[in-house]
Amino acid sequence: MTYRLIGGEMLVWSDLDGAHGPGPVRGAALAPFLAAARGRTLVAGPHDSALLTGLTGATVLVRGVPDAERLAGRPGRTVLCGSVAKLAAEGPFDTVIALDGLERLGTAEHDELSWAQKLDVLRGVLAPGGVLMLGLENPLGVHRLVAPPGPLSDSDWTPAWDETRPAGPGPLTGALGGASRVYALYPDPVRPRVVLETTRDDGAAEAAVAGAFDEDADVLTDPVPPALASLRQGHVLAPAFIVVAARAEADLVAPATAPALAPGTRTLLSRIAGAAARRDLPAVRDLLRAWLDGPAAGVPAGQVLTGPDGTSTALAPAGEVAAALRDLADRLLRAGHALPWPGVTGVADLARTLAGMAGREPAVGEEPERRVLPFAELRADRDRLTRELAEARAQAAFLEGELTAREADLRLARRTVELLSGTGPARAGQAFVGGVRAARRLLRRPG
């Protein structure tokens, strides 16, 4: 056996196979955290084996025997199987990594520890001057707000809400003390694609967050608008956070992230949406003209960064201008703000309107087959179509009444004209009346 049982292990349970829950935390976005580990390292909880590949000499703690068997056997790696409550004798560690959080460190074969008790165990095995990297899911994250209801998985057997669990990274960093850095994860706590420091609020961060979500995901509403709003409010709706904490700033080793650009940069989409929400049509026109007349023409507006001085930086290759306009129109309509173009009837119509404001005439065709609409957008479309149908029916009823009244007026006018002109039926009537009068005169003559 190439792993060691420490007590409280679950004989048939696996967190790594994804059959009982969301599977291990995974993805290239998390790799810098493990690469920043130093000294004797403990990785606690279900982490994808691909993340552990470059981590030599580490100790890995899992709670299921099948997972221990899967991870064991690599030279220089120590695999422990059991409850986190049995970990006290294994320290000290210079780096403790628990990117999945603490929820999946307890087992059904041992008395359940509270969140705070699990944290105390990890802090207890951390060497003086050591670094702790801890994940924390946000129960009010955008991933939960837009998710449709679904069946509970086997991993949801844990007790109800733990009162010792901090509500966010702020209380957690306060409880840890010392120095810390906080990172926000999008679009999912288990499979993040974007990791940003919570101090990041620039155009590059906007573009990264907007691009993190799948267009065809099964959601109740488009998650991008609330995610961008979350970014501007300090990532309050981020799906999860990672706190990197040490006892002193000198001990803090944190993964490198993408460099922040110059302050004040925003995506072109953000600037156009803001100007449209303010009904500032001249500003919208200027932004559109600068975009379509510049080198970034054809690059989606959400992937174009603009600075306070008007300079622009393209983050993606340019495509067709018509496609970029359609994408801009689609995202403006999905943003949920009232637009200063109340008469537009869809994406293609708004795209042509935007092109006209910029003095361009690209061949914007009718809408092709659209993405699968989430529930909220389907309901909004249903309400819009219901409203338009009611308006069309009211207009049809009004026009029908007007047509009936005008037909009656026309018939009356025709009868009047016929009587006055002596034509048509009026002439026949006059001839009949004349014949009757002639007969009466003939009968009155003496025989």
C-alpha cells in the first residue's frame, strides 16, 4: 500500500471521480497557487491530479480510500487518507493549500467538526512563518443566483449552515490576522477560468470576467451583467474566493496574476452601455465612430480596452464589422438597462441603428439562429411578445371600428348622391313614381 490511513477514512467514497458531487477543484487558473508553494507542503482536500503534477515532495490529504489509491504511487508524494481531525500529528508544514475550502475535509466516519475547528487544525499544522491558501465559496455568488434548481448530490449530506463559517473573505482575513491577499474566482468555485485580485477593477478584468462564462450554459438569466456589477463593487458576487495568508508581509508568497493596466481603462462595451444608460447619444456616437474608424474595428466591443485619453487596445483578433455590431447590440439588449432606442425590434435592428449613428452601412442581415436563451430572457421575450400582441389586437380592433363607421358613412353618401343626381336606383324610383302619377291622371279623365 502506497498511502497511509490516519483514521476516519471513507472506504468506498470518492471526491475525485465526480460521481458524488462536483468533482475536485481543477483548471489551469489554479495552477499558479500550487506553483507558489514553498518548503514542506500540505494539499488538503480534493484537488485534480493535473494540479499536483508539478508539486514534488508534497503531502496530500483525501478522505476516500479510492482517491488515495488513485493519487498514491508517485515518487516523493505522501498520501494521507482520513479525516482532517487526525492531521495534528503530521505537521509542521511551510505551505498549506486547501483551494477547495474546508467543507470536504470531514468524513462520515468521524465526529463532524465545525468549519472553525477544521481551520484550527490546518493552522495548527502550519509552521511559524508558513503560508495558508484557503478557498471559500460565496453562498451568494453569481453562480448560485443564476443556477436553475436541481437535485441534491451525495456530497450534500453535510449538516445545515455552519455558524462558524465566515460569510465572506473580509471576516476570514480578519480572523486569520497578519498579512493576506484575496482573489476572486469566476465563473465557478470548482472550475474557475479567471482568478483576479479583489482590488482589480479595470478594463482587462471586465473583459476576463465577461469571457469566463459559457454562452450555452443552463442558467436562469445571463450571468455576465451581475458579474460585471460585482466586479465594480469589489467582487461581492464572485462565486468563490481564495485567501492567501501569512503571519507577516515578509512571509507572504502569492501567485502572480495578470498585470493591471493603466488606471481608468474600461472596455468599449462598458463605456457605450454607460453612455446609452445616461441617454448621452453624442457620446455613444463618438465612441462608435472611434471604434469603427480605428484599428480595432471588427473586434468585439467587450474585448476592446479604452483609456481616459481615448486610446484603445484590442484583446482579440478583428472579424467582420457586421458581426461585431451584432454582438454589441445583443449585449446591450441583454444588459437589462432601458436603452434610448425604444423603437428597435431586435438585435439586427439595433445593430443597423448603431451603424447608422457611426455613419456606416455594413450588411447587417436578419438574426441567425440565436443561442439558447436562459429562462429569464425567455420570460422577458414572452412578456414582450404578449405586450406586442395585445397592442396589435387593440390596434386591429380600433381600425376595424373605424372601417365599419366609414363604410356606413360611404353608403349614406352614395344614397344622397344618387337622390340628388337622379342616377341609378333614384332614376328607377322616379320613373315608377312618374308612371303612378300618369295612371292616376288617366283614371281621373271623364269617360
